[in-house]
Amino acid sequence: MSILIIADHDNRELMPATLKAITAGAQLSGDIHILVAGSDCYNVAQQAACVKGVDKVLSAENAVYEHHLAENLAKLVVSISDNYSHILASSTSMGKNVLPRVAAVLDVAQLSDVTEIKSEDTFVRPIYAGNAIATVQSSDPIKVLTIRITSFPEASINADAVQIEVLSETIESHVSRFLNEELTKSDRPELTSAKVVISGGRGMGSGENFQLLQGIADKLGAAVGASRAAVDAGFALNDLQVGQTGKTVAPDLYIAVGISGAIQHLAGMKDSKVIVAINKDEDAPIFQVADYGLVEDLFVALPNLEKALE
Amino acid sequence: MKILVSVKRVIDYNVKVRVNADNTAVDLSNVKMSMNPFCEIAVEEAVRLKEKGVASDILVVSIGSQKCHETLRTALALGADRALHIDAEDGLDSLVVAKLLAKVAEEESPDLMILGKQSIDSDNNQTGQMLAALLDLPQATFASNLDIANNEAIVTREIDGGLQTLSLQLPAIVTTDLRLNEPRFASLPNIMKAKKKPLETKTPMELGVSTTSNLKIVSVTPPPERSAGVKVDSIEELVEKLKSEAGVIS
Ligand SMILES: Cc1cc2nc3c(=O)[nH]c(=O)nc-3n(C[C@H](O)[C@H](O)[C@H](O)COP(=O)(O)OP(=O)(O)OC[C@H]3O[C@@H](n4cnc5c(N)ncnc54)[C@H](O)[C@@H]3O)c2cc1C
Ligand SMILES: Nc1ncnc2c1ncn2[C@@H]1O[C@H](COP(=O)(O)O)[C@@H](O)[C@H]1O
């Protein structure tokens, strides 16, 4: 039996998140096959073919797969699922959208956000916003898992290219249509894979004030994140939300500025190696998880921090 | 148009849970329970569609113990028209929940089904997608905007890189994200009125769905605790410590 991993990509580049799912897959026994479905995405298939640990790439190129619509992609995955013991994807919005659909058609359960692989059938995952850790054993014939990307390192991309098998069958559903996309363009590192993240909360006071974080992020090569309160108040875009119901990050350094430290926020960042909190309220719960805490008004602290980094 | 909304009773989001002494589950005794926040958003969205004249009938469904009646009454007070309780054990797998909802959908033929994107207890984020798969219907998960026109749902979704907009042919399944709307509070008169709205009960057996699970919980343990570190007095001290002590900046 083999392991199938659904690649996440934008038709040009393989996402680092997929490299992490490959590391997880390599802890199971069996060949690793990567499905690259998309449109004009041969480049991605070639990248996948050079990832260490990968035994075969399956390439399905067709316009119907361009935006990874769940209806088409899930059916494609099910159509090739016969010889697989495990089907994995990273817990990106693509993985979360598509894999439960695959599992339901296969009549098996799905395990979300797996943080550890104990054995072929036993997996660890956080529940209750990470306030409890469940170890779960599955007796389903096929295990369908999404992989928490902060829990596994990236597989390296320097192996000799393996075979790329072209899948010619196209599955198109006419019930859903892509209309448009507004993607944030940023020169900064991607939030979930950045080594340093600086996040702002409601305490930032406005969207303009987020500029104070940008200057520091430039100096540290950091990604910028936000709390839900900051996103809801319109200070930051929704794709910057860190937390239980936003993105999970675990950088070497996480700097929380004007964030109180609600359970839902902590769920998304408490596995960071070093946590710094800047908050003017010395009783803010964020200080209970911070390695270094500075009780100060952020409008004083941030300009000083930018200067100190020069 | 008929809308089915599925609501789950979960631990209140303000409560910090504790794992029980024998590491088999979290301790839910004497803990405040509420409607899952994403389900509140789902109910709100359905009620707004009714207020706009787009929807005429809102059925809310909850699956679990008798206590789900509270959750269903809340949904009725918020503006749903009728409720269905599926009397089963709490904590069923998302796949079983989706199968039960699929049976209800076959009987009721809703034009739109709105679910939360995620339960804040299991953190599964699966049921809506599974329901869509079982019914072979289109889905739009993580919705931050929903419009209905010409028998289509135009849905904007929160995705990793930003926002994506899809058009789905009805019937369809939508799961809610936090920015879809801000749920209202139930008014006292509406709470009183909700007591008279119809609430029906069915069992999984009546719906012909087995509730057995292929997942076995081996253990539930507390996460590793992070202890508070030190307070620094100034930015200079902070930067110095990040360089020489933590070694995370150069
Ligand atoms: C279903 C659900 C899901 C959720 N998911 C998430 C999630 O994924 N991520 C998330 O972050 N939240 C999430 N939340 C929200 C969460 O409960 C909190 O409301 C939110 O994290 C609070 O954000 P905040 O810390 O920025 O705001 P607040 O709690 O208002 O804290 C602001 C902080 O800024 C400080 N401050 C103010 N002014 C200054 C100043 N001038 N200088 C220094 N400090 C200052 C204050 O002392 C305070 O501590 C969720 C909630 C629900 C119900
Ligand atoms: N027991 C349940 N009863 C009613 N609805 C549920 C139940 N479990 C899950 N749901 C619905 O499915 C959504 C996503 O849940 P989950 O897949 O468990 O994260 C919830 O927000 C509800 O709308």
C-alpha cells in the first residue's frame, strides 16, 4: 500500500506546507505519491518530483482543477484512491476544504490537524483550542489526515527527479464556478513559515498604526500577523489572523503587540520557540506565556524597538 | 426558499477546559455550555435571508443529548421557524453527524444548508464538507459574504492568501467564518415566543443511520505548559536578551 499526498500550490510553486505533509507521510510505511492537480502546473509537478522521500508524482493538468474547487478535486482523489492506505494534505485552506469531502465519499472518518504520527493507525491532534491533546486510533481501511504544518519540518527539494505519471481523466462538476480571487501581495515571508512573526492586536488602535509593525518586520525579515480583534476592527486583512480559527504559527520568535492573550489567540502561537509580549496592562494573560514581557505603551515601545534594531 | 441550519451545543468559548484525572476526556461537569459561535453566525445569516424575503422557512437541527433543546430554543428565539433534535450521544464523529444531516436533507429538501466552519470543541472543520459530499452538492466553506440570486449562491470565502468568490448552484452547502455577520442577541419577547415554536425529536435509528465510530480515543492529555518568563524594563534590555540569551536575532 502507498501513501497519497495532495499537493497545495498556486499552479507555479509548490507550497512549503506540502513539504511538511511529505515529512509526515514519510513517517508511515509505503511509497509516497504526490498528486499535483491544477492548470498549467507542470513546473509544480517537477518540483514535487525532486522532493526527498517522494516515489512518484501524479500530474492532473486541466483548467477544471485550476482553483482546486472541492467538487472536482475530491472526485479526482477518490477516483485514484484504491491502492492507498493513507491520504494526506496539509491543513491549509485547500486541505481543510477538500479532504473531508474525500473522506465522506470513502465512508471513513477524517483526522484534522495531526501533530504527531504514533503509528500506522494512531495519531495525535489538539482539541479544544489546544487545551487538550487527543491520541486517536483509527480502524478505517483508509486513513485520511490533514497535517498541522507547524508540527513537521519541510522535506528538502534536492533529490533526483522521480517519475511523473500523467492522469488523463478529467472530472468536472458544473455546480460550482470560480468567479474571482483577491490575493494579498506581499514581499514578506509567508505567515505560517516565517522564522519571525510580529502580530498586532486591538491595542494597535488603527490600520495606519500597523505601519509601526511593518518597519520592524522589515528589519527582522518577519511576517506580520494579527489577532481576531484587529482583523474584525479592519486594522489587518483576514488572512493575517493567528489563532484557533485562523492560522497556526510556530516561528523562532513571536512578538505580540497590544494583544491580550485570549485562549483562541494562544491556540495559534503558543508553540513558538520564543514569545515576546508588549502590552501596557501588566496583568494581560499574554504575559503568562511570554518568555520576555515588556509592560509599556506600544506607541513608545515600537519606535524604540525599530531604532534599537538599526 | 427553505434553509437548514445545523447547530451544535459546545463548551462556552470563554471557559478554559481541563483534562480529567484519568486522561480519558476533558471534564465537562459544571461547565457552561453554549451554542458553537460559528453556528450562531449560521443562524444569524439564515435569519437575515428571511428578513430580506429570500428565505421563508428556517429549520434548525441539533444532534446530541436532550440538552440540545436549550440550543435549539436559542436558535428559535433568534428567528428560526422550527427545530429538529436528533437524540443521540454527544460527541459523535463528524461523518456520523453528516450522515444524519444528509438524511434530514433528503426528507426536507432544503435549498441551502448553513453550518459553522468548525466546532470549537473538536476543532474538526469537517461536517459541512462531508454533508456536501454525501449529497453530491456544491460547497463553499469559510464564508465571509453570501448573496442569493437567480437560484445561485454567490459566496466569498476566506482562504489562506486572501479572499475567493464562488458561484454555487442551489441547493448548496455553506460554512460560516467569523466575518460573515455579527449575531444578534435574542430579545425577551422572542425567547417567550420561541417556547411555542415546533420542536420535533428523531432518533438515528429512525433515520436509518448507525452511530458507531471507527475512531477510538486512546488518551486525552493536557498540553505541555508554558511558563511565564521574565519581565524586561526597556526595549534595550529586550533586544539585548533576544540577541545574547535567546539567540533569535542577530
Ligand atoms: C469562535 C471564536 C474564535 C476565535 N478565534 C480567534 C483567533 O483565531 N484568533 C484570535 O486572535 N482571536 C480569536 N477569537 C477572539 C478572542 O476570543 C479575543 O477576543 C481576541 O483574541 C482579542 O484580541 P486582542 O487581544 O487584540 O484584543 P483585546 O483582548 O481587546 O486586547 C487588547 C490588548 O491591547 C492592550 N493595549 C491597548 N492599548 C495599548 C497600548 N497603547 N500599548 C500597549 N498595549 C495596549 C490592552 O492592554 C489589551 O491587553 C475568537 C473568538 C471566538 C468566539
Ligand atoms: N452534533 C452536532 N449537531 C448539530 N450540528 C453539528 C454537530 N456537529 C457538527 N455540527 C455542524 O457542523 C459544523 C462544523 O463542525 P465540525 O465539523 O465538528 O467542526 C458545526 O458548526 C455545526 O454547524
